[in-house]
Amino acid sequence: MPTIAFNNIVKKFGALTVIENLNLEIGDGEFLVLLGPSGCGKTTLLNLLAGLLEIDGGEIRIGERDVSYLDPKDRGLAMVFQSYALYPTKTVRGNMNFGLSSRGISREEADKRIAWAAKLLQIEHLLDRKPSQLSGGQRQRVAIGRALVKQYGVCLFDEPLSNLDAKLRNEMRIEIKKLHNQLKNTVVYVTHDQVEAMTMATKIAVMDKGVIQQFGTPDQIYNEPANLFVADFVGSPAMNVLNCTVKQNGSGLVAVDEPNAVSINLDAYKWKNKGVAGSAVKVGFRAEDFFTEPHEDGGETVRFDCPVEYFEKSGADAFAFLTLAGRTIAVRIDGRNANRYRGRTDLPVYLPLDKLNVFDAQTGQRL
Ligand code: ATP
């Protein structure tokens, strides 16, 4: 199965450059998610790979082949669209067969593949129905089946779950992931849904404004966001961020927020590049990094005493929204014991100092 490489890709629509000098490599068997907000260029990038759009510069390679200017049908890629794109007049079987007969695959082989994919996707009983006689989830399965029967090493998905309700979306997410575990094909999957990205991807490329902001495993993206955009886009609730200035404190450094309400010792932070006194930084921490009780073992913590704005509970998850340094911060609390917080107007919280994320306030880059 091939490695996909985008080398110095440029794409313009008229005067608008939507992708400028983009580089990305996708390994064999990888489940690569292109994640980013609406309009960031992820569908454009997928369509360039599929050959549905033409690049204005650079090169796309699949394995040994330069496919930059090949016809879509010659690239050896299967694609599943958001809209499913099923032929309404053909049956499920006819839809799945369509790309096979045109490629000269024998009737016998086509039947074999359709039976295999239908079994895998549990749509055997639907093969003689038309798309109008199917639910949204069933149509999505057929669209995936039609891609699978081609038995290409690479499958592209463009927001395949966005037309499904929440329950079905969760189910299909697991199905697609199971399928990938089984087939070990290379997947390029476009979504703006960070839960899909975090749960399905082996690698994520986070995009904004046509630029890859970070490329890494879901853990790297979540735990070590490369910049403020990634820190803010990935995670729910979004990462808490305080505007601070670095100050000298004896032999060490502290980050002090602008109203001087908090002072955070930076010595425990594993800075790649220690900030200098006087520089403006943004200090980020996630809702689940806090303890709500003093914490004996582990590293140093800083205590904040915060007025409570409100509590939010959803099943086992609960969050306290607190005021710190004039901002609202989210702190995760134990949803099973959320009642003990009822009526509280203030809450002490303890932040482990090794959990900090520090960003340059000017460039937004992680320090
Ligand atoms: P979404 O999640 O909303 O689909 P996206 O990240 O996939 O967003 P693209 O569809 O790739 O974004 O669009 C990237 C940018 O290119 C947007 O600013 C969009 O308006 C612009 N664009 C896309 N297609 C065209 C086109 N055919 N002509 C002109 N501009 C386009």
C-alpha cells in the first residue's frame, strides 16, 4: 500500500490562494484525519488528491507515481462523499457494481466483492433496494461499500458522517474504525469534528487558512498543541488561557497575569525555549488538569481560589466554570459527586505545574 506525499502544493481559486506551499506525507495503512474549521481548505486538499481539482504548483505522489495530473480514475483511490452520491435509479447492488464493470472487472469477481463488502457492512438484505428506500445510515454504508469493492489501497472520506444524527454518527464512527483495523488500508478523512479526529485518527493534520498548523498523533495534538490555534480548536471545553507576563523571581521565572491575580512558577515547565523576563506569554491549561483537593503526591501545584460562575453537568462529566484573573476558566469535576458542589460560591482548585502549556503571545507558537 502506498505512501502519499504532497510536495509544495499550491492551489488558487482565481486571485485567492487557498493552499500555499503545503507539505504532508501519509504513511502506509495510516488513518490520517484532515481537521480544521469550515473554509480552511481541507476538502480542497482532498479533491486535489482525488484529482477532482487540479494543483497550481507542486506535486502529489502516491507510492512511486507522480499522480499530479492523472485522471481521477487512474489514481487508484476510492472516495466516499458527504452527500453519498448514490445513483437513485440503481439498486444498492447496481451502485456498488458501477465502478467495477466500467473497469472491466468480470461479473463473477464483481459479485464476489459485492458479497464481501455487503457482509462486512451488514447490508446484505438491502442489495435489491433503491437508495430512496434506505435510511441515512444505510445509504452511508452503501457509499462506503461502493468504495470498498474497488479494493484500492487508499480510501478518501469527505465528512462522511455529517448528515447523520448523533447516535448513528457514533455508531458509524466505530464501524469505520473497525473496518480500518481489519483492512489496514490507507485512509484520508476530512472532518471539522474533533471527536471524530481524536477517536479515529492514527495521525491528525490540523489545518487553518490553508496551512497545516500541526501534524501528529492525537495525543501529541491534544497534549502538546504546537500553537494557540491548535490549543483552542482541539478539546472541549477549549483550553483555558491566561494572558501573562514573564517576571524574574529570585533565580527562577514566574508568569504573572495582567491584573496580578495569579503568579505561576514556570520552573517546572519543560520549556523547549525558556521565555525571558518581560516577555508576554499565554499560559494554557486544560479543564481536567486541575485537582479540587490538595494533592499530596506528584509534583508542585499552584492553588487558585476562584468565585464560581456556574456548574454544568452532563452524565458522568461535570464542569465548574470559575473566575480567574478576570476570565472564565473551566475545571472538570467529578460528575458522580457533583451534588457536593451545590450552593458553592467559591472553589479552591489546584493546578499541577507540569501540566502548563506556554505560548508566545505574539506568534502564538508553543515555547
Ligand atoms: P468545509 O468544512 O466548510 O467544507 P473546507 O475546510 O473543506 O470547509 P474548502 O471547501 O476546501 O474548505 O474551501 C477552502 C477555501 O476555498 C474557502 O475559502 C472556499 O470559499 C474557497 N473555495 C472552495 N472552492 C472554491 C471554488 N470552486 N471557487 C472559489 N473558491 C473556492
